Amino acid sequence: MTIAELHRVERSFANGVQALGPLDLSVESGEFLSLLGPSGCGKSTCLRILAELLVPSAGTLDWSQGKPRIGFVFQDPTLMPWATSRDNVRLPLDLEDVPRDEADARADAALARVGLTDFSQSFPRALSGGMRMRVSIARALASRPQLLLMDEPFAALDEISREALNEDLLRIWREDALTIVFVTHSVYESTFLSTRIVTLSPRPGRVAQEFHLSSPPDRSAEWRMSPEFAQAARDVSRSLRDSTRTAA
């Protein structure tokens, strides 16, 4: 079932740069969709239009079944340095005037889901980069989203932390039956995580190619070593190269 559709969407900025379009893109309920493309191709702009943080310069965003509850995870964890992990996770609930007892319980449950129960009273300065990103993900989960938008959340992390968070994210996606739209520069990350990958052309971003992946539901480190994974990653990488050459 389609939950969102971008129809002939374009986005230009005051400096004259056209970041997107025209772009036609659908988001299907329950999928893990990755947007992949070169720097500046409009991936993050597309995500912000889906979040209604930006308005298209042309074209439309249509919600097929009404706008879902949306969670957003930014590339930077954007945590309040003076607040504990629990208080950072509780922030969106406080803004919604959720009663404090309920908000605390939901924040603690979200922290538990990302493995940070023992760090609920820690401040961001006491956490590693991967732990700060886990707090950011917990904050998005606390609001119980139906659609989770993620803008290169693991780009600054070391490979070990990144792979661990990839596996945790897949678990949460399965358990909550979430729809996720995920922006990344990494062919391997997108191939591991996604049920569908859309590669975008260089700016202004347009759909270059789509890949529907038949990955096993319980993906793990072993899947990364399989011939099927390697072939899928090669196909996606080739699409990126071809779209860049065509634009040049």
C-alpha cells in the first residue's frame, strides 16, 4: 500500500540552486527504502520534503491514507548537552504535553530498545558517538512513529559501530512494522538494510534506477559475506557510476 507520493517535485533555493527534480517517488507501507546518490543530488532535500520541513518549489506531496506519525533522525544526534539521555528522549513527548509519568516510561522503554537502559541518566558528553546516535534514534521511537526518516545517521561512526546499529535498526524495523526512508552515501549500507533502493542522478536529483532486493528478513553479518549480497552491491554501484557519467 502506498503511503506517500511525490509527483513531479522540484526544489530550488534562494541562491538559484535547483536541488531536486522533477522527481517522482512513492513510499510503500512497511518498506525499508534507501535513497542513494552523489553529494548534492537532493537526497536530504527529498527527506525534508517528506517530513514537511521544506515545501516543494513545484509538484506535490500526497499522503494516500492521511499523514502518518513521522519520526526524524538527523545526521548529527542534535542532543541537548545539558540534559540526560532520558530527558533528551522525552523532549518530543514534553512538546506534545504527554503526562510526565507516561513520558518517562516511554523514554525509558525507547532507551531499552537501543540498549541504553544503564545510561538513562548520562549526559551526552559521557557517551560515545554511537551511543549518542542511539539516544537520537530512541528519541524518534518514543513518539511511536509510523514513518521513520533517517538522514545519514551513521555516516560519522566507525565501521564496527555502524554495522551494530544497522543490525539493531533492522530489528526495530521488523518489530514495529515501520516504514523507513533512509538516506546514505554507502552502497554496502543501503544493500544491507533495504528492501528497495532508489539511486538519484546528480543535481538536480531525479530517479536514476530502482532496485527491489530479495534480502532475507533476518539479515546478519553472514549476509554481508554472501554472493547474493556482493552481486546486489555491484549492481547498485554500477547504477551510480552510470548515472554520474550520463550527467557528465
